[in-house]
Amino acid sequence: MNPDEADDEYYRAIEEEFVRRRGAVMLLSPRDWGLIGEWKEAGIPLRVVLQGIHNVFDAFERRAPKGRRINSLSYCRQEILALHDLYRTLHAAEAGRPDAAGQDAAGNAAVTRHVGRLYRGVRGALAAASQAGRDPLVGCLARVAADLKRLRKEIKGGTFDPQGLEEQLRGFDGEMLAAAQASLQPETLARVEAEAGLALGPAAGRMTPEARDGTRRTHLARLIREACALPRLTLFD
């Protein structure tokens, strides 16, 4: 992909996600296009922008009167900038830079909100697992929900280690997936495993064994999440 195509994809992906979450077709204003350009120029990764849009719409839909809509990308600006601050802090920590421990109030609030969303997602999955009679998964989700509630309280109360938080979330995510896989009926598990293999398509023949196995496991994890309504526990989707 050349630079022009990459720019087009950045603009197009943000436009599509905003319109999709809005639930009604609209043309972005010149101001909205300019805002996307600012994010691109500032080096804000696409996944951070999309996560910010997702977060804002989730929060809006919980509290806005029925029929109200978000009509501008500028409504998402503050959340996206706060997430970008968090993203840079996390990557600074991974690189071992000494200033990585600093975390401003906006970034702290963004993480608090995000962990709260993850907690609600796990609680929703817990209710679904209980209704489906997946007892091993119910116990795991109850523990993860309690840990997320504790983490959110700690984050809200002060500073935190973003790198350590991401590692904890990945650990919880792995536990959920393992419990979900163990809770599936044998015929259901066989079906999703077969679907994961088929999802590789013709490209499987061109992959190394390691790449093929890694891609198959990624597809399997996605299918298990869908089967059990599991959220993905990470700071950035």
C-alpha cells in the first residue's frame, strides 16, 4: 500500500465507523474532514481513533434520549486525544523511557471509563453464560468481573502502571477464552474449530506452519468470543 492509499484508508475507515455507529447516513462536514486530517498529521493510530469513536457512542447510547444522534466527529475529539495520550504513555513504558510513569487526568479518566465498559461487557457475558448453563465459564467471568471492578476503583483513585494494566487485561482475556472453550459442548467446539480452519482459505497453502497455526488460533478465538458473547479485554481493540 502506497502512502496515498494509506491516507485514503485512514479517512475512509474513520468515516465508515462514524456513520455505522451513528446508525444513519450523513455526509461529514469540512470541519470533520479537517479533524481527521489533524489526527493523521498528529500520528494518532487508526485503531486509537476507532476505539475513541466506539467509546463515545457506547457512552452516548446509554444516556441519550431515544432518537438523538451524534452529528459531528468533534464530539469524539476529547476521548480520542485522551486515548492517544494513554497510547503514547503505554508505548513509552514498553520502550523503558523514564517519563513513562506520568499520566495526566484526562488519560486517567479515559482508562477508568474504558475499564468500566469492559466490566459491563463481562457482566453481560456472565448473564448469558449463566442462562446457557456454562458453569465453568460463569465462575471465571465472576472472578474477572470482580478484578475489573477492583482495577477501575484503583485507577479512579490515582496513578497506575499502563503497561502492567495491559498485561493484566491480557491475562484475564486468556483465562476467559480458556474457560469459554472448556464450557462449549463437544459438537459446538468441533464446529467452531472446523470454521476456524476454513477461514484460512486458499492463503493457508502459502503460509509457514507457524503463521498458519497462529492465524487459525486467532480465528478460533474470535469464533469462541462470538459463541459466548465475550468482550475482548485490552486497552485498545
